[in-house]
Amino acid sequence: MFKKNPTSVRLTLRALGYLLSYPDAQLRSVMPQLIDALQAEQALTHERMAELKGVCEHLAALDPMEAEARYVDNFDRGRQTSLHLFEHVHGDSRDRGPALIDLMQTYEKAGLQFEADELPDHLPVVLEFASTQPPEVAKEFLGEMAHILNALFSALVARSSPYASVIAAVLEVSGQRVQSVALTPEPPMDEVWAEPEAFGGCSTQGQAKPDQPQPVHFVRTPRPERAPEGVSV
């Protein structure tokens, strides 16, 4: 059951943002404190809290290198699971720049100076900002991103990632419905990062493919006319 009208969600939002950060040694060492912070405000259902405890215990039990490798595999290999929220909407288009500027201005208008190493649309950064706002303001702010969060949740569920429970918790604390949505298929990473062929693999112009014969073209060069004797050229 949800606690009715929790007086604060500050600790919950900060703990969820921290849990979505890179799982280095420091993060894994404070897993018990994260669980305590999440339990303190009672802003999540008992079922969701049980899931989050399982996530914390799972990360703490993993070999450090394995935990870090899985994090990279979850969030740095494909747009669908990126923690940079505007990447889901704008991709690499020019529209993303103005959106990031608008978000920075939102932070500044709240009297905060942005100094993170990450971009302002990185979800842990967004959650930290929300944690500084009154509960209703924080919920409204995060509610505007619910469609992105549900897409991220759905992509993580498709990968059987335990981090899906963390995104579901963000939606719940924002007062939003957690639901699966249809995802647009992504091209394989190898295809996205592939270098274009320098000559298009054309077999009749330029460099042919390795498994194709290279045609040889002979062009007749006309002989220059001989100048009459006594005339220099």
C-alpha cells in the first residue's frame, strides 16, 4: 500500500538516482543505507520495496567487474535503454541541444547551479534535482517524463534487467502508472557503428569487393601528330 500523501519524497528520489548510478565500489558499499532511505519515507508499495531490496542485494553480491559490465550493457548499448532521457525523444538531432538548454534553465530558475559531469538530462541528475523540490512540484516535473520512463522501463523488462524495478519505482513515486509500451526496433550495434564502404563495394567503378574480380579497363591514347620538319612545338 502507498502511504497517503507522504510529507517528503526527497530521500526516495535521491536513493533511486544513486541506485541508477555507475555501480562502483562506493555505491555497492552503501546498499544497506539506500534500503534504509527508501524505507524511511514509505513512498513505495511493499511489493516495489521488496524488488528494490532484491536489486540492492543482487548488485552487492556480484563481482565488481561483473556489476560494472552489466551496467554498461544495460545503459550504454542502445538508445532504448539510455539514461539520457532526451535521447529517447530527440536522438542525435539538433532539437536535443535546445531541450538541454531549457532543462538547464529550469535548474537555474530553481536557484541551483548545475556542476555534474553528466548531461542535465541524465536520469540520476534529473532525480537529484527533483529531490530538491516540494513533493507536488517534483511529481509534476517527473510526470512530464512518464512516457519516456515507461519506454525505458519496457526496454529494460525486454532485457530481463533488474534495473526495470528501479524505473518502475521512479514512476510510482511520481504518481504515474507503470505500464509496458510498444518499442520501435533498433538496428544492431554493429550496424549502427559500422564504417561506410569507401567505394561502395562497386565492382565496375573504383575498388571492388575482395570476393569479386577487379575489372581492368584499357583506354586508347591517341598518338600526338608529328610536326612538320622545321617547325618546333
